Amino acid sequence: MDLKRIIFLLITNIPMNLENMLSPWAKNVSPSPTLAVDAKAKELKAAGEDVCGFGAGEPDFDTPSFIKEAGAKALAEGMTKYAPAGGIPALRNALAQQYHDLGVLKEVNPAQIVVSPGGKYSCYLAILATCGPGDEVLIPAPYWVSYPEMVKLAGATPKFVFAGDDQGFKVSAQQIKEALSPQTKLVILNSPSNPTGCLYSQAEMEEIVALACSKDFLLMSDEIYEYLLYDGAEHYRPASFGDDARDRVITVSGFSKTFSMTGWRLGSLVANPTIAKAVASLQSQTTSNATTFAQYGALAAVENWEKAMEAVTEMLVHFDRRRLKLLEGLQGIDGVSCLRAQGAFYLFPNVSSFGLSSEEFSARLLEEEKVAAVSGHAFGADGYVRLSYATSDDIIEKGLTRIKSFCERL
């Protein structure tokens, strides 16, 4: 063997430091804890364990049949090619009309609509289009687990403003004002909220919008749960509060939660023309477009809104019953306190009285009682856990019995 061959073999056999192969973004981003809990629960079930899963953030109902039929029809008719980056024209037109009627758009302008592969991606694109290194993004806590990671992936810095159950989990305009800095570029709002189910009132929302206008920062309003409401509650859209609000509010929503279309991966974004154009450009260079034939299913929902909302109303009957059943059970456990959620399909009980971190509480609950809940730490709120009532009545009843048994032993 010649010398060159020996040197080549020596060089190529040097152990590779795989960690150094990752980018700073990949090293710093954390996996979704909600998906991890759901995956762990499914793994235990597959192994034969009797698990009560409260981790999943998706409706346990099927997509309405007429929406599925519209998607299947589009697929059968060959709607399987690339679509415009911002979405198929018919869907963008329909959404533009709808948002105009809601006061979010001053004019019916489809160019201000971007249809994306999921509400999560719409959030990420909104942040990526507006924030970068040197910018700060204020995130009210408790927050949805993905917001901080999205901000970090954009190169910006997340900054948190906390509101506990003593404030109804809602930050005030004054808290935001005190947290502002010259680097503040964006404030994220999520109403109804994941993980708390809280809902900002019109007055609370108006104060925050007025602050954004006077202090010149942007708002991203994540409204993915906008139609999942209880007790006669009303959802308020900050972009509808006037022309200045329309220019600085990015409204994000989608079809996943409202119409039980989580796997369809369809989100929407509404913004001023400059931001919307930037978002569409980013999408054109990443996913190209949302799945073409799936968009026709969403179009059927928007064009047949009354029919679609009938399905939502039926779903809400079950969610509301489960909400109250779970709430009553939790409030009957010594050491647990829980606010009455007004939207979404989560409760966020306070378990701090047991002296455990929320991570230890949820880990032991799963290990000892086979009840899967998400640690409040994942949402920036240690001392709480998130329970989804997008599950069956039987699981809620069984899970409550197990949670009570667990808490009585602590």
C-alpha cells in the first residue's frame, strides 16, 4: 500500500464530531413538548398500557364530510400541480371577502391573504418576515410552546411578560409598556389562548392596540381558536380596530382547529400588502405553496360557511360538556385550582401547592397513573399543567379519578 493511500485512510478514519455539523439554529431549537407528550402516550398505548391522554391539541372529531368530498373531488380532477405561492385565487378571494366583512381588511384585496401549510407555519412566516437579529419579540406567558422557538429561528430574541391565574392569564397593556425596549419589533397575542383558554375582552385588546400604534410596534394576533368559544364569549380581532391597526396587525388563523383539519395543514395569514408580499416570497422559497387539492377543501368550508359552522356548533356541544366535566373534577381535588376557560379546548390548572415542579408533576403523573398531561414549564408557566379536553368523556372520567388519586398521595 503506497503512502498516499495510507494517509487517505488515516484522514478519512478521523472520528467526525457530529454536533459540529449542526447549525446554531438547529442546536438551539427545542422539540415541541406537546407533540412529545402525545407521542409518548401513543407509544405507551401501543405497548398495551391503558393511558389517559390529555396532551393532544387537536379535535377528536372527523373533518366535515362535505369538506372531505371537496378535497377528494379536487384530487380526482387533477388539482395536484403547483399553486400560486399565496394560495389558489378562489380561496384567497373568498378569505379576503370574509375578512373584509369582519373588518380586518378595509378593501377586498386577495393580495393581503397568504394560505400556508398550517397555522404554525403562518406564525413562523409572520415572524420571519418582520423580525431578525437585534430585534426583540414580546411574548405573553403562558404562551404556545412554539412562539419562542420561532423567534429564535428568525434570529431575534424572545422576551416574556407573565400573567398568572390571578390575572386570568392575560397581560395588561401596562405590563407590555413596561417591557418595551428600543429593540421591540413585535408583540404576540393569542386569544383564545393555548394553553389557558383565556379570552381578551374588547377593552383589553383595544388598550394593547392603542399602545402598539403609539409606540410603533407590530402585533401578531394568533386567532386559530377564534370560533371555539363558550359561555356566550365573543372574540375580538385587533386588526378591525381602525386603519392604523390594520397596517400593523398580522392576523394568523387556519382551518385545523375549527373544522378538525389538523392533518390537512392549512393556515391563513392577513397583513398589510408589504408584509403579505414578503410572506408569500418566503413561502415561495420554502414550501412553494400549501397542498393544492387540500385548499379546495378549505374553499368549500368558506363558500358554505353556514353549513360549516353547523358542524362546528355540534362539535362545541361536546367540547362544552367535556370542559365543564373536567373543570368540575379538577376543582374538586384538594390542592388544585383551575380557572374556567372561555375558548379553545384546554384547561390550565394550578398544581403549585404540591411543591413539585410542573415537569416533575407531569412526569410522575404519566409514570404512576398513566395520565398524559403537558408540563406548564413548556408554556413558560411552572406550577401549572395543560389538559386538553379534546378527548372522550370516558377518558376524562377515568383520568380525573387517576389525577385525584395521584394528588392525594403527594
